[in-house]
Amino acid sequence: MGETLTILFLAAEAEPFYKVGGLADVAGSLPVALRGLSPKMTGGMQLDIRLVLPLHCTAQSEPQSLLRTNEFPVYRRGGSIRAQVFERDLNGVPAYFITGQPILNATSIYSADPAADREKYIFFSLAALELSRRMGWRPDIVHANDWHTALALYTLRARRGEAFFSRTAGLLTVHNLPYMGGDASDVLAAYGLAPLFEENLPSWARSQPLPMGLWAADAIVPVSETYAREILTPDFGCDLQDFLKQRANSITGIVNGVDVNAWNPLTDRRLAATFDADSLGGRLENKTALQKKMGFPIEARVPLLAMVTRVDQQKGLDLVFEALPKLAEKPWQFLLLGSGAPQLEAAARSLQAKYPERVQAVLRYDANLSRLIYGGADMFLMPSRYEPCGLGQMLAMRYGCVPVVRATGGLKDTVEEGKTGFLFARADVDEFVEALQRALGVYASQEKWRRFQRNGMKQDFSWTRSARQYATLYRCLVPEAVPDPE
Ligand code: ADP
């Protein structure tokens, strides 16, 4: 029998319970992939990983499928707040859902009120740590994700004096560096957390959850190798680059995988027609269904360009809105699925008003439509200003939709120019137009296009490789947990 490594995995969102962006895909599938690794892949270790999520209001309509398993107070100035814990299984991974007043107060996963979000996620992070203690289940690793749960690592470091947490290491996966959580001084004080004095951190960062977590973490994992390098530079480091450079030995880039069972064009019942790399003809049915649904002229050979994205400055939508008119002479249709920043949504509407026959902006979240897009559109546009990993391009390739992306972060690490997609270097409209022209040129030859599609569909985007990298890192963080001799 090998040893067991215990991992408490904390996240704000996870599929299939709640999803806003890529974090949900990761938190819903990485723990399952880790738990599924054979001992051979983990150096003889068994990984006992448990997922902890807030019980957001969006799930509170069906708590009957959840089992209430724990209840305890979390200290807050002038008293305490009760945390209640519910439990259920996620494909073999125990999933715990925490609720309590700050979580009940919120009407969405991320609100427009940053102060309320800070209160909610600090409460959640503290309650999640306390949960492990209440269960008498000592984590070897606390694996936090993004700013929402970063303070669990800060607290962990403060509680290392307690026997229970004395051997627990902290790992922080960084999915999006610019989202740091804002100034949490008030709420830190309210929950009894001491301020951070660290000269190496800029003073503004010392009270923000993400930098505090970066300071406290034993290991920092940006979600691609390129992003791990980029955040050490002024262009991507959000003014933390000097601090991060000092922590460079603790930084390891690990690219995300995708849940290849949940995302399989051969079995996806939400497509109009299923297909695989050997039956790509089936894609046309999806394209036709998509064109019909969107009110586009049904044209098999007019390239259908698409985006499925949060509508955010990060995603380079402004480049798309500028680039497409420059290609107005060429035939194309463009479909945007996404919601977010009002200004960018308005710009999408204006583009649609200008080209009503060939542009559709569907400004909402729609999981079903996203699948039909991946399975029916020809090109997937991701001209991101920065992209820590990006899942859209991997899902697109898996469904035979060829990506045209900016060579940054995980896009650079997962898309190969001239083989699986088209890349451009700078966030510059002319470079983007040029990449689109290259893509349109290849699209003109059905045979060449099919080669791109097949190359993309053959890529292995499963979690296995990344999960093994995480397992290796976990083992490095717990040095005494050496594997049994073979
Ligand atoms: P990010 O995490 O920055 O939002 P990613 O590319 O990593 O970007 O992940 C985005 C995920 O969210 C993908 O699974 C994508 O399909 C999904 N998604 C984004 N916007 C929408 C939308 N409007 N409707 C459906 N799915 C969406």
C-alpha cells in the first residue's frame, strides 16, 4: 500500500454546479482527474482530494440533493457567523458546499459589489480551512485558486503554529493575475487576520487577497508555461513582476486540460449532428443549424467565424470589431456569444447593425449554443490581450473549429501555427487582419482546411498530463511523503 496524500481543493465555481468562466471547468475536472490517476502515475501515492465550494444562491433552490454534514462558527469581530456544510459526490470526489450569512447575502457568484465579494470569499476561505479541522481530516496540501480563496493560504501560514496545520503546504493556481480582490483591510481586520508586512510587495498589494496568497503560497502555478514567464514582465505582471521574480523558484506553469468526456463531438447530444475526425462531413449539419438559428444566409462555403467568451477588455473584442470591417470585401459571417462589459456589448450591437446579414451578437451565457458553435463554426477567434491558459481554443480544436489566436499565454502553448491554427504576435489590428487573411486563404482549399481540423482534433487536451504535473508538484511540497520502494 502506498501513502495517501490529502488535498483540500478550494474554488469559487465548479462545473457542473456553477460556471461563469474557465475556472469552473478546471475546478470541476482537475480534482476528478487527480483522483483518477493510477498510483503508477503518482509515484505510488494515493491522492485523496476533496473539493470545497461556496453554496451560491444559484444552487440553493435544490439543496435537497445535498446532505448536511457539519456546522460550526467562524469568528468575526463582535461574535461569530455560523457556517453550514453540505456534501455530495462529484464523480468520486467528495464535494463540500459551505453556506453562511455572507454567502446567503449574495445574489450571484461574483457581484458588482467588490466589498460584498471580499466578505463572502474571506468567510468562505476561513470556513473551508476550519472544515478540515472539524472533520479531523488533515490536508497535506491546501490548493487554492485565484483571489477568492487565496486568503486560505495566508491564514494557513498564520496557523502553521497549530499542530493540525503544521505540515500543511499551500499551493495557489493563478488563473487570472489582474483580478486581485481589491483592498481587503477592513474585512481582514474584522475576521481577525493580521496585516501583512512584506517589503518586497508593493504597499498597495499588501492588503489584497491575491498578492497575500502569492506571498503565503509554497507553490504558485500560473495556468500555462508561457503565462508563467509573462507574469515576470512589466507587460503582464500587473506591477507584481519584481515580487514574482523573487519567487521565481516557486513558480511552475501547468497548462489546463479539458474534460474530454464532457466535451466530445462524437457523443455530444446538444449538437445537431455528432462527428469525429473521420466523419467531419457531419459538421456541416451543425453549421447549417447554426446559420439557420442565427438568421444567417445558409451558405456552406462562407466561412463562419465565432467567439464564445466573457465580453471583457482582456479578450480583445475591440480588435475583432476593428478587423472585420477591414475584411468587408471577403465573404464571412461572424457570431459572438458572450456577455459582460456594457461598452463592448454596445460595440457588438453596432457591428451587428452595420452588417445585419453577416454579424450576430448573442449577448448572454448559453451552454447549449456554445456547443453548437464549437461544432459548427469554421474559425474560433481569440485575439486576447492576455490569456493565462484559455479553454475556448482547446474546446474549439476538439470540435474541429480552427482557432485564430494571439500568441500569448496558453494560446501560444496550445495552438500551433500552420498546423492546428493561426497566430499573430502583437495586439494590433493589422497583425490580426493578416492572420485572418491567412486563415481565409487556407479555408479556400477544403483539403488543406480539413488537415488543420484533423490536426486540432487529434491533440491530446485531456487532463492526464497536467494532473500528473500537479501530482508531482504536490509530492515535492510534502517531502516526507516519499513513495514506497517499487
Ligand atoms: P475565461 O476563463 O477567461 O473566461 P476560458 O477560455 O478559459 O476563458 O474559458 C471560458 C469558458 O467559458 C469556456 O468553457 C467557454 O465555452 C465558456 N463560456 C464563456 N462565455 C460563454 C457564454 N456566453 N456561453 C457559454 N459558455 C461560455
